[in-house]
Amino acid sequence: MSETATKAPGVPDANRWKALVFIALAQLMVVLDATIVNIALPSAQQDLGISDGNRQWVVTAYALAFGGLLLFGGRIADLWGRKRAFVVGLVGFAAASALGGAATSGAMMFGARALQGVFGALLAPAALSLLAVMFTDARERAKAFGIYGAIAGGGGAVGFILGGVLTEYLDWRWTFFVNIPFAIIAAAGAYFVIREPEGSRNRSPLDIPGVVLSTLGLVSLVYGFTRAESDGWSDSMTIALFVASAVLLLAFVITEARVKAPLLPLRVITDRNRGGVYLSLGLAIIAMFGTFLFLTYYLQVVKGYSPIQSGFAFLPMVAGMITGSTQIGTRLMTRVAPRLLMGPGFLVAAAGMFLLAQLEIGSTYVSLVLPAMVLLGLGMGTAFMPAMSLATQGVEPRDAGVASAMVNTSQQVGGAIGTALLNTIAASATTSYITDHIATAANGQQRQLVQLQGMVEGYTSAIWCAVGILVAAAAIALTLVNAGRPGSGTAAAGAGAEDDVAVPVVAH
């Protein structure tokens, strides 16, 4: 990178708002990709001759690479410089997307998805840490993270719409090719606009044992939940993966406490506020992922919506997230403590989940699904924005990449847990209902009705679980997160000494 890639510390970057446009575009691309491919999966499976047993690898290959390498990606961003990591991540993601769109076999598709995960693990923490080091004024930080939080929360739902449109009117391959213009524009803009503050890199030698232990531990954890969904919780391989993950991650923590230049400095996660954010955000994502999945199936299978119709049905949730993040969260973030946005935000989302738990075969979209989605969006948008900001606020600039990676890790692992856990609960409730009622069905039409009723019973059972998870997220946010409002000068009781000097936050 050129010498103009850095700026003097303490001086706001004149191009920071232009930079936000390209950072937000890259984040939108990564978040879209998490759901857009799901819509295209049936068509891709048929074209490429992928078996039912192997189709999960289109999703799993990405999740394993992305989730397993996030901490490593965050540390590389701190070492190389976030701008360089951001641009390399974008170019690599575009190349991997081109490979996926041009896939001629299942193996080529799986490889492309794994490569997307690798470059996504470099790109995602670099994007968030760039925001952390470029926006240090409390009011500006609130606006920047409001926009970022809205995209992080709502982008997945937009993916359903875009995936449906591209698959139905063009071809499933365009769900991959669409990433290329996003990536090229964001990379070119970032190269010419972004300048990092001087002295924000962490040039310590790379912690190789930490890289190996964290990557293997996270891959084992994510794959364990994926196996649990497909093969059951009592499967010997599932249990072995969970045990291996626990051992590897424990060894990772012990290693990080002893090495001179750790991959993940324990000061990043032992801080009371950041720890509370990572935990509550992870729980909220568990609940959210299940909801996306069940609502999609409910609308398409039970109500007969087309992929495009079901995608557009998610728009009120996207609108709610944007409103909650950019209007409610941004306006209140400099006036109230973060926990007073996060806790109530998660509770409003839980109220939306509570409405969804009342779903029946005959429920109408306008009377039940629509208000539930609005509440979910408003709640999540309001809570996500301060959570994203607080997760990177107060960290030393040299730790910004790895702190950002922890946000993404909690989301990625939360998504894997949510999909496996809530799917298992739903499948068990569905099977139980059908077993109890199928004998009373006199004809084919009644049997079909029992099958549909069983599906809805499964969805609502899992959604009730999601309600409890969101209430737990709210409780954790309200009790663990004790930081004062940004710029108020009130130090959190649990904050470490380093938090009072790094990334200054000043209110006008």
C-alpha cells in the first residue's frame, strides 16, 4: 500500500464517510451471501448432480472456513493493516464467487464455498475494525455503527429477496456472480479512499500455536452442530467433535494466557462489557437464524408462497431493523447507556417471537406475521447497533482486528448453534405430533393436513425456545454490560485500565 494509506493519530479522516460507503457495501455482500445461496441451493443441486447427503456441504464448507478462520483473519488484519486485509479479502471473495458461479461439479462448488469462507474471514473483521479506528467521536460513531448494524441485521433478509429474483428470472449461478461487482466497487473505493490511523498495527510475531488451536477448535465446534442437525446429538462423531472442540479451545485459552504475543489477548474478552456483548449477541443470533429458516418454510410450504413472495414478505423486518438501528439506536446511543438499548431491544424482539409462536395453518400474514416481523426488526436493530459499537469501543488500536473478529465469531457460532438446535427441536415436535395424530386421518387429504399441522407444531415449539433465548440475551445485556453512555466520562466498573486510553470517545 502507498504511504498515503495512513493518517496522523487523533485527526479525523476527511474521507471517513466515503470510506463507510465501501465498508458497508462489503459487509452487505458478506451478509447477503449467507442467505442468498440457500434460495439457489435446490436448483444448483439438480444442475450439478449433488446428492441429498452432500448438499449440506454447500453451506457447511463456507461456515467451517469462515467460522474457523475468523480469529486468524482478525489478527492478520491487525498485522498487515486493515486496509490491505480488506482489499485482499474483497478480491479473493470475488474470485471465489466467480469460481462458484462457474462450477461444473459438486466438488468445485464445495471448494469455491470454502474459499469464500477463507476470504470472508479476512474481510469481515477488517471491515468492522476499520470502523472502530476511523470513527472515534461518540456522535459520529453512533451514526456509523447505526448504518453498519442495520446492514448486518437486515442484509440476510434482503438475501432471500435477491436470491429468489435471481434464481427465478435468471439462473442460480447469478447468486454467485452478483458478488463480483459488489467486491470490485468496494475494493476500488477502499483502495483510493480509506486511510488508517498511524500506529494502529500490531506487528508482534504471529502466535502459530494459537492459530492452530483456535482454528481446529472452532471448526470442530461448528461442524459438531452441523453434524448434530443431520445425524443427531447422540451420534458418536457428533459427541467426538464436541469433546475435541472443548479440549482444543481450553488448550487455546491456556496458551493465550502464557504466550508473549497472543492471537487473542485475553484482555479483549475478559472485559465485562465486551464479554457481555459477545455472549448476548451470540444468543440473539441463535434465535434469529432459526426464525429465518422456519418462516421461510412456513411461507413457502404451508402457505404456498413463491421464493420471491417469501423474500418480499421479509421486507417489514428489514425496514424495522433499519429504523431501529439508524433512528432509535443512533439517536439514543449518545444519551443513554448501551444496556438500556440492548436489553429492551432484545425484549421487543422476544415480543415479536412470542407473536410468531402463535402461528397456525390458517394464520394470515397481515394479522400475525407482519406485526411479528416489525417487532423483530425494531428490537434487533435497536440492540445490534450499540452492541456492534461497544464490542470494539475502548480496545487498543492494535487489538481492533481481533476484537472485531470476536463479534463475527459469536455471530457465526451462534448461527451454527441456532440452525442445529432449533431444527432439532422442530423436527422432534413435528415427528411427535404426526405419530400421535396420523392414525385418526381417514383419507389422503386429512393425512396431508396432519403433516402440515405437524410442521407448524414443530416451528412453534422451536420459536418458543427462541423466545426464551432472547429473554436470556436481554438479561445478560442488562446485568453484564455496565458501561456508561459514550462520551459521558463514566468508566464502567468492570473496564480494564487499557480501556480508558484507547480509541478516545468524545461527545460534542
